[in-house]
Amino acid sequence: MRALLRSHSRFFLLATLAALALRLLFFFCFPRVTTDSLVYGDIAKNWLTQGVYGLTESGQAVPTFIRLPGYPAFLAVVFALFGLDHYGAALLWQILADLGTCLVIADLARRTVSARSAKAAFLLAALCPFLANYTAAALTETLEIFFVALALDFAVAGLDKLESGNLRPWAGCGLSLAACILLRPDGGLLLAALGIYLGYLLLRRPHLRKPILRAGVIVSVVALAPLLPWTWRNLHTLHQFQPLAPRYANGPEDFVPRGYIRWAKTWMADYVSVEEIYWPVPGSAIDADNLPSRAFDDEDQEERTLALLATYNQGLAITPEMDAQFAVLADQRIHAAPLRYYLWLPALRVAGMWLRPRTELLPSNTRWWEFDDDPLGLTLAITFGVMNLVYIGAAGLGLIRGHPIRYAGLLLLSLLLRSLFLGTLENPESRYTLECYPVVVLLASSLLARL
């Protein structure tokens, strides 16, 4: 890669300047410190100032495990260097990390396709508005994408050197996967994809049994080792076995309305319902008019559902009794249409996560298809929607008509496993597919290299 940078220094310099300008545009125009950002920041401050990995409750730091320690550790380092609550410094470091992501994706394309593809991949990553947008948000996505790309790059380097017995790339892959998992629980999906691919190689190349097994053991041990002290801490401090983080970000004593969540999965298909129905619970009123028609199978279900929502709006909380009634509704709807619940709706949610305009961090109307937004919001929604389709379409064509891609099975397996996992979620948020963009960019670069 160093030779490629030297021989095309002007190209990479100009592309880097363009990437930096795009990210600074989002930094100055659309910076975001969300509710989740403040949760991470609160944990980081308590960890830094009081030595307690916890949230502030009634002025005291109370231990928690609702978030993995990766991003709070990053914020704690930033706060220690630049001052508490200095989220702007964190965003600037994320910009630098994302520029590194562009370089890692280029190296991945160089290893799997060609040097021309590496240049195309660098340019596509540098100008990708979705990657740039998330650098200006104090969330895990930017760092997660960096380590996903790095883990894939190390994995490909290790696969290239299987016969030589060089194990250093596998150690680097394991460390990158460990960072992925400590940032987000679903980071382990890439470890699973790599394990399946190594198992496939083991069947296809039995003469390489020992190096493949060594690679698998090293990656698994290094990737999962950091979870041991985290699990022990949770068991010792909070008296619960929790090797990752709770699915619903709940504390040990928090009530989780699983009946309501299951009911929501019987009709949830689009991100707009996440904002209008799913996120407001608990604490905010729900406008029942925002429920889509697919939320009811008949008039009786509609009446019961609207009555439950009216009761919720009075107290802005779901009680165990109400949750049990939502569970009954969910069971009836699943029994009446099991394919809808287990197949069609998950497919629609995954399609929505891949294809809808990625404007959740921008001042655009979530109901983009109504075209009644202000000019800026409408322009951003249309532009981002078209750009997303261009990237995904180019990736699909690259897979079919682009240059041959080495280890394409591993890359596609990572996309497939993640998409299948996302289909199990009730909240179809587009950001959950951003971790796939290193592969999307690589596939698209194989098409551009051929053109």
C-alpha cells in the first residue's frame, strides 16, 4: 500500500482533502450529540472522575452494564485530554479515524481485487456522505466501521499467508474484532462470519488443517478475551451474568415490556414507526393515528389496540398488566399469519434498513415520501436516497460484472449474517447496515476499476 500511495500521491492527497472537507462540512453544519451520546458521556465522566463505570442517579454514580465499555473508554480519554463534555474533540478524532477507514478499505480492495480498485475504493469511501455524516455524531458507528474494515483487512492478509504459517495478521484480526465487540454487541457477527468461512476452508483444504485451526483459535481467543474481565465485573458488581450488554439496554431491576415489543414486531416495517411509536415508549404520548393499517387484522383488534394505547397515554408507562394484553394481541396476530411475522415483515425491515434515505441525523422529515418537507430537508432526503441507491447498485453490479474478487465468500457472508440478524430486530434503523459499507465500497470499486 505504501508503494501505491507513493506512486499516486497526488490522487490520494486530493481525495484526502476532499474527504476532510466533506467531514468538516457535517461537523460544522450538522453536529449531533444525541440521548445515547449523553449516556455514553455520563458513563465516561463517572468512570474518569469517580472510578465507577456507571450512570448518575440522584447525584451518585450507580454501576451499570447497559453499554459496553468501548465507546465510554474512547470518550473518557478525550475528556481527560480536552476537558469534560468536550464532544467536539471526540468528533474531530472520529473524522481522523474515518480517514483511516478510507485507507484501510483501499488496502482491502488492493488485496482482494487490484491496485486500480484500491484507488476507486479510497475515492468512494472518501466521498461517501453516510460515513462522513456519522463522524459528526457522538455515537459508536464511526469507530465500529473502522475496526470492521481493519478486521477484514487483517483476515485477508492472514488468508494470503496461510501456507507460510504467519500468525501476526490473525492476532491483528482478533484485536480488531475485540474492539468491534467492545463498541457494539453485534460486532461479534463478523467473528461468526470468519469462523464459518474458516470452517469452509477446512473442508476444502484439508492439507492446511493445522494453520487454519491455529488461525481460528488465535482470532477467537484474542477477540473474546477482553470480555472475560467485563463479564466478571458484571457478575461481581451487579450479580448478573452479562458477557455483552442487555438487548434492551435495561438495568438488572428494570421492567422490559416484552409483550409490547413482540406486538410491535407483528406490524413494524419502516423506520418512521420507530420514531413515532417505538421510541416514545415510555415517557411520551403516542399518536394512534400514526399506526399503519397493517397493525390491525380486524375491528376487534383495532378497538383493543386503541384502548391500550389510550390507557398508556394517561400514565405514559406500560404496566405488567398492559404488557400482558399486548402479548395476547401479539400471539393472536402471529397465530393468524405466521409467515407475515417470521418472513415478510423481517424482509421488509431489512430492505428498509438497506434502501431508505439515510437522513436520521439530518433535519429531514422522516416521512420523506410525502415531499412536504422544507427545501433543505427535502433536498437532503432526495440526495441521500439517490446516493444510497447508487452505492448499493454499484456494489451489486461490481459483484456480477466487476473484476474478480478474492475471498468474496467471506465478504458476502459478513453481509448475509448481518442482514439475517437485523431481520430479528423490531426497530429497523438504517444505521445498523453502515458496518456493511466497507464491503459495499469494495464491491463497487471492483466495478469502477473495470470501467
